[in-house]
Amino acid sequence: MAQLDPDSSVSQTDDEGALRAQSPSPAPADDDVEIHCPNCKYNLTGLTKGRCPECGQAFNRAELIEWMAAPDQPLPYGQRSGTQTRFALLFRDSLLDPCKLARGLPGRPDAGDGRLHGHTCRAIASLIVVVAFTILTDGDGFGYACLAGALMLLASHAVEVIIAALLNCYTIPCNIPEDNRYAFWRTLCNCFASYYLLLVAFPICLPLFLNLVALGLDVVALLVTPWLLTLSPLLPLGWWWYCLSRAIAARTFPSTGRTLVTLSIPFLVAGSFLISLFIVVVAAVLTMEPYPPS
């Protein structure tokens, strides 16, 4: 009678256990994946019909799961030909239809597309600031202009990072994988970088336009221009806050955290602006030449 080698039996048992430990756990069935209607956020988990019972929107369950979970998906306009076309469509929807932009953003978007849009908008806005400051100071303030442009780049990036981190920690997302929430919110914030162009265009173009309309009314221009330079940035900032808040609401469920994060956004922007302004003023004071004694 053949005898079993106890050492080989134990070794075989250990090998089987190691293989079982290394084998990945089975993926959940499609019917068990939690998904929500992109239009009304109704929970579609377990539904077999291809229409949302809440709002009536048709959906394909397999495509919706892939849209939510597949990695590195293009932005809603990523498959259209031409970088200029994608830029224009993102610019338009971030200004006029933020809910459409947010609802169309996949759960794992390609972060490169969002970064490209955000970096392009911030770079153009900073260049406008540098050129405008240089012209207004007849070339003497070129150094301060470069400092202001660089601070604008850093401040806008810092604000977006903080907003994304707060949204990641304190909101209840809809159709966003748990391990990709921060990357999703960073991409969404990059899509709304279009407002930096308006932020620098309003204070520069609006007073210039009214000065041309004034047709030599120097008193009117002198009185109106300082107020426009001060208040005109509030218009694009207010609209940016409103549209970004709508986009956040389109991809989250109502909660106290969402309300608090949304209300904190203007204070984050104001704080970054004041810090940047303080740095520019300190740099100007430190480099200012002392007046000669009388």
C-alpha cells in the first residue's frame, strides 16, 4: 500500500491556500453595481428595464457602468476632432450649461484633458495680466506684472486643489468611484478654469470700452473707471461660483457638507486674492526707491 508523505500533503495544502489568497475576488454582477440615473440621481441598482422610473430617461445599464468605472475616459467632448473645438465647447458649457458638463463627465475621466484646459485658461489669463500691467505702467511695472501673473497661476491652482479636497471629504458623490473622487473633482474644477479669462477681461475691457464711449468726457471716465476696476471682477466671480455650485449639485446628493463647501468657495477665492495682493504690495514697498531729502 502506498503511503502519503505528510510533508508533501502539507505543502500541497499550503500551495492551494496561497493560490486562493492570490486569486482576485469575483467582481460583483452588473445587477449588484450601484448606479444612479445621471439625470435625476434615482438609484437604478437591480433594475432590468432600460428606463428610469423616476424621470423616464432611457439608459443602457452596461454602458452606464462602463461610463462610471472604466479608467481614463475622455471628457464629454474628448472624441470630437480638434483641440480648439473641445476648448470652445468646454468654455461654452462651463459658462452657460454647467449641469450638462457635470452630468456628462465620466466617473474616471482622463485627467490630462482637464489639465490641458485648465492650464491653457490660466496661462492666457496670466499673460493678459502681464501685458495690461506693463502697458498701464509704461513698462516700468513689468516686474510687478510678472509677479502678479505668477501669483495668479499659483493662487488659482491652490484654490482648485482645496475645493477638490473639500468636495472629496465632505460631499456624497453620485456615480463617482470611491477611489477616484479627488481626481474627478480636480478635473471638474479644471473644466471651470474658463472663468479666469473673464476675471481678467472684465476689469480691463469694460473701463476701456466706457472710456471710448465717453468721447472725451474725462470727468465721467475719471469717476467711473476706479469703481469699475474694483467691482467688475465680482461679476465673473459671482457667475463662476453660481455655475460651479450647480455643477457640484449635479454630481452630489444633498447634504450639509455640500452646502458648507459651496458657501466656502467665495471665501477661498477672496483669501487667495488678498494674499496675492499683499505679496505684490510688499514687493513694491521693498523695491521702492526712497525719496531724496528736501
